[in-house]
Amino acid sequence: MKAVNKNTFREISKSKSRFLSILLICAIGVGFFSGVRATCDIMKTSADDYFDEHNLFDLRVLSTFGLTENDVRAISEVEGVDGVYPSKYTDLALHRGDEEYLTRIFSSTPDEINKIDIYEGRAPESDGECIVSYNKLHEGIKVGDRITLEDLTEADEFPLKGTEYTVVGLYSTPMYISKTQRGSTNIGDGAIDAFMIVPEEQFTGEIYTEIYVRSDKLKNAFSYSEEYKELRDDISDKLETLGIDRSEIRYDEVIGDALREIEDGESELEKAKVDGQKELDDAKKELDDAAKQIADGEKELSDAKKQLDDGAVQLADGEKELADAKKEIDDGKAALAETEKTLVDAKKQLDDSKAQLDAGRAELDSQKAALEEGKAQLNTARSQYEQGLAQYEENVKQVEQMEQAYGSAAVAEMKAQLEQVKAQLDAALAQITQNEQTIAAGEAQLSAAQAEIDAAMSQYNAGLAEYEDGYSQYLDGLKKIEDGEREYNEGVQTLAQKRQEYNDGVKSYEDGLAELSDAKKKYEDGLVEYNDGVAEYNSEIADAEKELSDAREEISDAGKAEWYIFTRDDNVGYSEYESNSERINRIAAIFPVFFLLVAGLVCLTTMSRMVEEQRTQIGTLKALGYSNGAIMRHYMVYAVSGAAIGGVIGAIGGCFLFPSVIVYAYSMMYEITKIHYLFTPENMIVSIGSMTLAIALTVFFSCRKALEETPASLMRPKAPKAGKRVLIERIPFLWNHMSFFAKVSGRNIFRYKRRMFMTVVGIAGCTALSLTGLGLKNSISDIVDLQYDEIYKYSGYLAYDEDIKPSELESIYDTLLEYEPDTKYTRALIKQYETEFSGNKVTCYITCVEDTELFESFVDMHERTSGKKLSLSDGAIITEKAAKLLGLSEGDSLNIKINDGKSGTLTVSGITEQYTSHYLYMSESVYKQLFGENPKFNMVYFDNGISRDETVQDAFSEHVIANDNVLALIMNASSLSSVHETLQIMDLVTVVLIVSAAALAFVVLYNLTNVNITERIREIATLKVLGFYDMEVSSYIFRENIILSIMGGAVGLALGYALCMFVITTAEIDEVMFGRSIHAPSYLWAFLITLAFSLIVNFIMTGVLKKISMVESLKSVE
Amino acid sequence: MAFVTLKDVYKRYHVGEVTINAADGMTFDIEKGELAVIVGPSGSGKTTVLNMLGGMDSCDEGIISVDGARVDGYNRKQLTLYRRYDIGFIFQFYNLLPNLTAKENVEIAAQTKRDYIPAEEILRKVGLGERMNNFPAQLSGGEQQRVSIARALSKKPKLLLCDEPTGALDYNTGKMILKLLQDTCRSDGMTVILVTHNTAITPMADRVIKIKNSKASEIILNDSPTPVENIEW
């Protein structure tokens, strides 16, 4: 070995730390460069491996008319086609408990095509078994779950044999490598949530939905390569051509048959119509007759009824009459008996009276005789008395004459005697009067008795006459009674006869009635039958007519039979994965260059220092006659070997590390987990080569100046760089207020401009990387904060069946209001459609809102940069990321692919800030214009201001889900947490960036500080000799570091903003827009992180400073 | 006890398996206010002695005492303080901080002490009143050395240690510097220790310590030192 070479190797072993620092910075630089550069290819290759391993189809054929075995045969004959696999699928709603997932159900295919991976459980074997796609976002479904399927379309026939299946396994499919996106469907909200596989026999239909095509040539080609695309397009073109013929055949098959069937059906329908009508008419006539008969019968019966009722009244009257008569007869009899008795008594009384009368007459006669006698006596007495009186009166006249004559005395005696006579006369008169009275009384009595007897006699006579009358009357009565009795008996007999007659009448009436009601019932039955018949006839006819017209329409709708050839690119995730990997490539374009630059600068400083230190050696070698080239080779070998070794280490490490991290990060979104590491010569040569070349250049520049000098001047020590006044000294105000050490530091910084520049660049890089990392985190947390706090002001939305009844919808509202009476809500229609503008396609959720004003308070629609409020009353509003992907701006016309190849256009009136998913908001009127029909709302947006607390949310969900009309409930609070999950990828990126930042800061600062120290070792020693404390010595050096770190940090914050924005725009996934602002604390943190790294390096360097020996350093140059 | 005493001082360096005795039982005294010249050939150990005296190096064995303080037992921190407050050091190559002006180079030392001579005053004293705002690169060697002396003196050290102060200077300039040192010693009563390989200048010293094989071989006291102007070499 030549001495010069020996010198080089000894140099390396002597200055390990310097060599190592070159090696390390090159390793980091190359590692980044090669690693990030390789990632894109590694991602694609890993995907290609995955696709090959799983036999992913190359082409997929679908037909508007379905596909048959003949199609399968025809395709397999196409050149380049090596495998043809027919399959069926259908989109149904899968229910598990209260949850609903829109699911695409596939028939199972052999492992030779789209080989699935079963993560858990096993493949379905028997009826009622299925496997469900494994999906992180819907981890809910587990092996052993029972699920039910529901057809959301109005198809007559359920596409599967069963509706209930048991999940026996969970699988992933190469067809959909995206874990988050499942493609779209025409049912429900349009977004497929899950996939399911059942054995093919489970499908009821015979026709295949699609045919997978596989080609060996394509399998050998690299999936994302141009070669693949060309080969695939070849086959695809051939299939298109085949499709034209096959479609026609299929059209004739289906449409020809169908048309004939329709025509047959139509004529059959006509005949059926006539026959049916005739039958119905006959029935109608029969029924009418029956109705008339019934009416007659009814009338007859009612007459009979009336007669019967009259008869009943008559009977009752007769009975009553008879009863009266009987009573009368009885009464008469009793009266007659009494009369008889009275008559007998009266007769007896009369006879008694007669006897009494006779007796009374006799007595009266006797009394009459006696009285006559008394009268005679009295008359005698009276004549006597009158004689005595007449005497007396003569005596008195005498006595008075005498007395007149003779005086009274002489007459006294005679008077007394007269008196006596007179008394005697009075007494006799009294007696006579009394007797007379007695006789008068007797006479009166007698005449009274006579009258009495006469009266009694006349009475008697009258009684007798009466009696005789009574008796004759009695006899009459008796006769009458006897007549009555006879008459009565006759009546009784007649009545009994009449009753019998009546009862017979009633019975016949009742019979008639029963007969009538039977007839009536029969009639009604007949009527119902008739009406049913009519309804049936009508509906059957209508159905048949509708069926026929539907069929006709279907045929005209079906349009032409057409084949659709799909490539892998049309599958969700496949091309997205490609663009994601290319995104990494774009990042690869900037990061590694940066690291390469820093590595170059660090090497330049290091090598310049080395050359400077070895001036004497260079001089000596020159003096010895070595050529410049030979001397430079020493340094070249030194640095380039360091760069090369570092480069190899870095390239290998980088190609392992970066793809691993990135593929791992993407494995959260894609099924591809197995990494195919690639160490392509091209990548190795480019990355290691560019680094080595850069280092060689730095060596060249470092040596060139020294080599130009003469050996003598080289052997003299190089005068230290002269001090210079700096700009700041010209500002006395500032300069005079600076501390002495500040002045020194200030001057030192500007003394070594190159080092200053490099330190600033390195530190700025560190700050920029940290800020990018933190900024990415911010932008993600922004999604959460801005999206769910600033934009989404509502609480959640729920889905219901679009064909809901108003009362059921009302019940949903009630459920919401029950929980919180202040709930505000409005209906909306959400459905996924593909939109297109200037060749770019984005799948958007078209959201048509019922109450736009309320909805605007739910979703704060505004332009992001200007903050301008947007209103749905001005037109349709699209979300920002969708607009960006489409390249659309306000006022542009957007194409919307409505189903069946139709498409509509609408003018976008505003672009609103939005971070997750793509929406196209519109009012009902805009929707109507676009689709030509009224929206069928299927969602209710609501805001009830409930807290995001999990227990509160759970309670609310439970409350709402209890309503059977609610199909699904999506709360913002839960969406928010799922966004968190999806974006955890970025956490990893943040960590990678900060670690890189740390590595960069460390290497740069360590290296430069090291150079700084060796360069200024005499100064340091001098300070030590002057009795400076360790702290003072350190701060003398590190103050510069800190000032430079601060400067670098400031530059880095600006740089970091730009870098972060670049990374955000290149790295963000399509459905999500990251926040576009970095938060103030992140700037602070990035700055502090940088300072912290700088301080750590300073701390390590303090030890180095302490160890500097004054004696050694100040040794005079010999 | 003398102002400066070295007694049986040993200093050994280990280079690989070889041990070099840089001081091998060095013993001498220097009195306060003396101008002492330590003289000897290259590698005799004279700089080692100066370094040990200046607190830049420690001895392995023996006693070093300055103004009654035992420097040999000082730890790192005490040595720093010792250099800071007690010692003024002058180097052959001045060791000025290139990024500081003359004045600032003095200030940086002066400001380590509370009791110091203001930079401008001391610079004027060494004859650089006009050039104090110049950077070292703008000064000649002699001027630089004078800045270096001013820097050392500004701290009012107990001991002024000079390591070949004229080694990089031409004859006349060297003489001027030596004159400055002698004057400082005489007028300020500063104890000055000067290390040189040039025996010709020994007459200017109060005490000459000859070093040979890492030992003080001979100590000569000179009662009447020759003024520098009168010395020729």
C-alpha cells in the first residue's frame, strides 16, 4: 500500500468522529432520499403482489341485460383471456339488531379469481350461512351473528333463497382494498357499507350479473404499469367488439321473447276482459231479480204481518168481550138469585102486611064504634050542660033581678049557690071539652090509623104490584141470562176457532220471514261475491294492463342491450391507492433534496475545516512533490468513502424504514399489508451516487483554495480571520446598549458567515420539519374542531324509509320532541351520485333540503377564505374539497350522472368550507329541476343541543332507535370519534417528521459546533487562561449557537408553513380536506423543540469544552 | 516564606509507555516585586513550570505556593479563580481574541475582576492610546503583544507570567516589550516571571533561574540588574 493511501486510512481511524459525522449525515440524507423515493414503487409492487396472490380480475363485464352461459363461452374464446368466471351480486339491506348496513351480496367464486382472505371463521357451506367483509369501521358484525336481509327495491322476487343467514366468517376481498370506501349503490343512502358472500345456489336468478376475466399475460405484467394498461386495453377492446354482437343476441333473446309474451298477454287480456264482463253482467241480472223477489216477499210478509196483528187485536178484543159477557152473565145470575130471594122476602112481607092490615082494620072498626058511643054520650052531656047553663043563666038573671031587687045580701046565698052551680057547670064543661078533645083525638087517631091503614093498604098494593112486576122481570132476567149463557158459550167456541186460525197465520208468517232472510242473505252474499268479482276483475285487469305497460316501458327503458367493460381502475380503492402512492412520490421530490442539501453543507464545513487543519501536511506533501490531484485524492477518499458507506447504510435502512412506516400507515386504510421491499439498482445508484457526487464536489471546493497556495505559505499558520465591525455597530443606540458578551457574539456570528448560513439552514430545516409535523396534527384536529364545531351545528341525522306514512314520520318527530321539546328538525334527501367537471369525477352526496333556512343554521355554509355566507336560496352549494378535485369554481356547470346513463347539469352557486366527505347541497326546487321529480326525503336532520358525553349520547340513541320507523341514527359525536380513528395515520407521520427533525438538528448542530470549537480552540483556551469559568466559556460559544438557533427557528417557521401546506395538499386523502392553518401553539412548540435540540447539543458540547486543555491548545506552532 | 515557592515539584507526562518528566524535583523561590527570568533550552521544562505557576496545569508532586497560598492543592474551580484573580499571562503569540478590538481584548479580561484598571488607561500606559479600537489583525506584533500585556496588567495580578514574550518579535520590538515589562516591575512593584531560551537577556533580571533536565540547575541573584536598553544580543 502506498504511503499516501496509508495516510488516508490512518486519518480515518484517527478522526473517527469526523468521519462518522460525514457518514451519518450521508446515511440520513441517502436514507430519506432512497427510502421515500422507493416507497411509491414499493407500495405499488406490494399491491401488485397482493393482487397477483389474490388473482384479482383484470376485466369485469357487465351487461344491461345480464349475462348467460353463452356469453361466458364467447368471452373465454377471446384471445388473451385465460380465465372467465361468472358471478352474481345483488344489493340488499342487512339488518343486525337495530343496525342497518347496505350490503352488496356476491355469489361465491372459486379461489382462481378474486381470492378472498377469511380472517375469522370459515367459508359458508350450507344453506343459511354467509361470510361478511371484514371492515374496521364496521367491526360490529361478528362470527355467529344472525342477520336478516331486506330488499329495498320494489322487485317482485327476493333475489336470494333465504332472508336469514348466520355469519360464519369474516373476509377481505382484493376487489375492494379500501377499508373505508365500499363503492355506491342505487338503494338506501347510496353508499355500500359492507359486502357479503353466499354460495351461488342461494341466488334465485339464473342470469349472471357480471363476468370476471383474468389474463395470464396481465398477471405477469405489473399492475400499475403502462404495459399492463396497454395489454388490458387490447383485451378490453376485443371484449367491447364481442359485446356488440353478444348484446344483440341477448337483446333478441330477452326482448323478442318479452315482446311476444306481451302481445300474447294483451290479446289474452282483451278476451279475458270480454268474458269477465259478460259473466259479471249475468251475475248482476240474477242478483237484481233476486232483489226484486225479495222486495215482493217482503211486502207480502209485511201485509200478512199487518193482518196478523189485526187478528191478534181482534182476538184479544173477543176474548175481552167474552170475559165481560161471562162476567155479566155471572153478575146477572147473581143478581137474579138475589132478586129471587128479594122477591120471596117481599112476598112474605106482603103477606105479613096483609094480615096486619086486616087486623088493623078490625081494631079500627071497633074503635070507631067505641068512639061513636062516646060521642053520643058527650052529646047528651052537652045538652045537659046547656040546659044547666041555660038554667044557670036564668038563675043568674033572677039573682040579678033579685039582687037589684032585694040587695046583694039577700041574693048572696042565692049567688053562692049560683057560684056553686056555676063551678059545677064549668067543671062539667071542662069535662065535656076534655072528653070532646079526647074524642077528637080518638077521632083524629082513628082517622090517622084509618089513613095509615089506607096508606099501608095502598103500599101493600103497590108492593104487591111491584112484586108482581119484579117477579115478571125476574122471569125475564132469567130468560135473558139463559140466552146470554148460550150466546157466551157460542162465543167461546168461536174464539177458540179464531185463535187456532191466528196461530196458524203466525206460523206461516214466521216461516215466510225465515225464508225471506235466507233469500236476503243469499242475495247479499251474491252481491259481495259480485262486488268482489268486479273489484277482482278491475284490479286483475289493471294489474295485467300495468304489467303489460310496465313490460312495454321496461322494454323501451331497457334500451339497447349493452356490455360494460370495467377495469380494475373502476374499483374503489384501486386507483386511489395508486394516486396515494404517487402522492408519496411528490413528497419524495422535496424532502430528500432538502436533506441532501444539508448533508452537502455539513460535509463542506467539515472538509474545509479538515483541509485547514492540515495545511501543514498539504504543504509538506506539496513540498515533497505530490501533485494536487494526489493530495486531493486523500481528502476525496476520506470523504467519499464516508459518504459511500453512509449512503449504503442509509439506502438499505431507508428502503426498509420509510416504506414500512408508510405502508403501515396506509394499512389502516387498505388491505395491503405485506410489503415487497425493493432495492432497485436505479434507486441505489441515484441516491448513493448523488450523495457521493455532492460530497466529492464539496471536497473539491474545500481543497481547491488550499492547493493553489505555495507549500511555504501552507506551512505557515493561517492567520485567523480578522475581526470586522458588523453592521449593528453602526447603530450606536443598539450597540451601546448591548452587553459586552452580546457584542462579542454578534461579531462572531458574522465572522463565520458560511457557518452561520449552514446553521440557520439546518436549524430552519429542523423547525420546519417539526412545524410540519405539528401542523399536520393541527390540520387534522381542525377537521374535528372546524367540521364538528364551526360547520356542523346540528346534533345528528336519522334515516327513515322514503315510503314512510305521514303518521309514522310524525311519530319520528314525536320521538325527537319527547326527548327534547326544543328540538329543531328538517327533512332531507341524501343520495350518492357521481359528478363530473372537465373530465374530473367525484362521487358526491347530493343533499336536498326541505327547510333551507333551518338547514343553514344546522350547517354553517360559507366560503373558507373570505368567510362569505352562502345561502341555498341562491342555488346549489358544493363542498370545498369536491370543488377542488373537480377543478370547479363558482358559477361553473356541474354534470351529475343520474342513473341509467342519464345525466343532469346544474350551476354551482357557492363553494363552502368542509373537511370530511363531499356534499352537494340544494333546495327542493333545484332538485326538481335537476331530476324532474319531487325529492323523496329519507333523512331528518335535527338539533337538540345534547352534550357529546357518551352516556348522554347512548341514552339518546337508545331512545330514538326504539322507534321502529328510524332505520339509522348518525350522531355527529360518534362520526367525530371515527374521524379521529381514520386519521391516526397522521400521528405516525408527525412522529416520523419530528424524529427526522431531531436527527437533522442534532447532526447539523453537533457537526457545526464541533467545527466551531476546533476552529476557535485557541480562543477558548485563552479565555480559560484568563480565568473564565466553565459556564462563561460555554456561553461564549453557545450564545452564538442559541442566537443562530433562534434565527434558524424563525426562518424555519416560515419554511415550515410552506412545507406543511405542501405536505397537506399532497398527502391528504380525497374524501377529506385537512385544515389549512397551523395553530399558534404549534409555532411555539416547533420553535421550542428546535431550541431544546439545540440546548441538548450544547449540553453535550459543554463536556467537550471542559476537556479542552489550555496547555495543548496554546502550544506554540512549532 | 518567599512570595513564590516551588519545592520538589514533579510533573510527569505519559505518552504511550514512555514517561516524560517535565518537572523533576523543581525547587526555587522568587520574592515579591522581583523580575525573575527562567531560562533553559527547548524541552527543558521551563514552560511546564510556568504553566503550573499560572494554574494552567497541575503538578503531580511537591509544593507550589504563591503569596502564601498552596496552588498545588487547588481543584479545578480554585484554579480557575486563581487564574482569574491572581495571574496575568503573556504568550509568545499574544493569543488575542481576533474578533475583539484592542480595547475589548483588555476589557474582556478586566471585566472578570471587580478591581481593575480601566482598559483605556492601561492601553495608554502601554503606548496604544491611539490604536485601542483596532482589531488585532490591524496591529503589528509588538502592538499586539502590548495589548496582551495591557490585558494581563488590567487585572492587577499578583504575578505576571510571560512565556517567550519576544519570541515572535523582531529585535527592537522585543526590546521595547522587555522594557515595558521591566518598567512595570520596577514602577508598580509587580512580580514578573519571564520564561525564555535567550540567555542574553538574563542581566535584566533580579533573579535568574536556569533550568536543565527539568530541574532548576542554578539560581543567580542579581543585585543590580541591567536596564533593558543596555542589553544587546
